[in-house]
Amino acid sequence: MADRDQAQEAVARYGLCGGAGIVRQLDATHAAFQVKAGDRLYALRQFNAYTKAENLRTQFLLAELMQNAGLRTPLPVPAPDGEPFVEVQARLWSLFPWCHGRPGRAESIEDLAVLTSVQGAWVECCERLRSGSRWDDIVRSAEKSRQRKGWAWVVPLDQVPAFAREHAVIERARAEAPAGPHRTPFLQLLPEVEAAIDEFDGLLEEHGVCDLPHVVTHGDFWASNIRISGSEAVVLDLDCFSFEPRIADFARAANWYYRERSATENAHLLQRFEARARLGVEEAEALPLMMCAHDLYYAVGHVLLFLCEEEPAAQSRLVRSIQSEARAAQRYRHGSASVLRMFLSSV
């Protein structure tokens, strides 16, 4: 009830005409509600406790710029004081016009084709915006690692080793590992995670990833974060924007969605992305490395999550996840050619 009470207070602060009220709670990562005012519908969304007002302003500036460049994404309704949010009990809430359309489906090749086309359109819009002064502000904000939760950070895929060192993740894990039946297996995994971090540092340098074209990426470009209406799609949830190689958004989705698909389907999906993003050869060839960097990101994140977890069953799941994800560098060494064959018929 606390979330609903806060939501009602946030709605009241917007002062909408027509007797505004909450219609229903929405299925979302954080508290979200459908709101009706007169004959208009809105979506009210709460941001997590780690979201800072300045980061939220930057996120909405990014949404405005992307929309001006041709990408469809909802813009927040300004609060009476002109801010794109209201604050209720130290939580930030934003109100958006209701977005029609259905969520994309990860199991549908048709929806994934829409997703990859929109990912490519995102890159295309970024390229149009490069020369603007406000774009420089977005880039400066995106280059920083930002905390989303106690354990989850927005980290560029080509900066995961640097992040792990800067935040002394392995050292902290050794010092703070909680007691319980899975403490020993967790500690035994840390050398493998540390070795993967070190090896990935060399792989990123070896392949000149820092020299690849970078853009401000969406960072959370899953099928569930687009709404499809006919032949058009709207992009949602720009919380995780980052500054990375242009292939990064596609690589995250590829790492989760495409391993079980046929080479023909995967090649079609990459073609949909490339038709708008116009990748160079070196960028396309970096796809396997960025996919494996996504695994490493989760290995580091799950190490941090383990430090906050005391429930044995959850600890067991995390140990299994880390065990798999820590093989990121090994997976790249032995599987990059086969991954490329999944997407590039010419390889």
C-alpha cells in the first residue's frame, strides 16, 4: 500500500484536470500505475531510490533529443514547478502520456526484427545529434558508471574491467562474503572471476575496442522495452543510457535472445540493425567480444549481489550464475568464430 499511497500523493501534486485517479497498478520493475484524468490516460512511474534528480533530468533531455531526431519515445508531463518529476518521500515520480501498443515478445522473430531495427534507428539518431552542445552534456553524464541499486550499476560494456578495479569488487567480496553454506563455493569462484577481469582487459586492448565508434546507448534495449503498434514502435525506459561501442545494445540482446535461433534468423536480425546503424567491419567483428563482455558484467554484478544476499537458495542460484558468467573470456577465446557465423553468413 505504501507505493500506492505515494502514487496518489504524486498524482495530487500534478493537479490534473478532470478528477485524476489511479486506475490500476502496472506490471513493471518499479511501482507504476495507470492514471485517468477526464478522458485522458497517463502512466505514473516511480524511480528507484538510487536515482538522482540530475540524472533523471539528463535522461529526459536524452528522450527529448532522440524524439526530435526521429525516434518515438514518451516525454514526461511537466510538474507544476516545471520539473519532469515530483518528489514524494525521497522517491522521484514521473507522469507520462499513456503509450498505446503491446509489449514486444522475445520469442517472436517478427518482434525481434522490430527491436533490432529500432536499435539501429537509435544509433542513426545519435549520429544526427553528435554536433549539438546539449548532446555533449548527455555524453559526459553517460560516461560515468551510475548506481541503479545496491549491487547494480550502469557500466559500459567496454569498461567492466575498469569498473571492477575502481570499486575493488574482488577485494570487497573476499572481505565481506556473508556466512552460510555457500560462502566457501563463492570464495572459491573469486579467482576465476578475477582472472576473467584481467584477461578481458587484454582482449579489449588487443581488439582496439576503445577506438571503435562510440555513441550514447540505451543500455536496456530488450523486447519488453518497446511498445509495438502496427508497423511502429515506441522506445521506453531510458534509465540505463551509457557511452559505448555502437554495437553494444545489439550485443546485449544477442547474448540473451539469439543463441537458440538459426543462423539465417540471426543474420536477418543483424541486417535489420545494420540497415540503420551502418556498422563498419571492425564493429561487426566486435560483436562476440561485446556479447561476452555482457556475461562479465553480470559476473561482477552477481558477485556484488551475493554480498547483499543471506537466503541460502538465492545464494546457490548466484553461485551457479557466477560460475557460468566467469567463463566469459574463455567463451570468447573458443567461440568467437562460431558466434560470428551465427550472424555473418560471409564468415
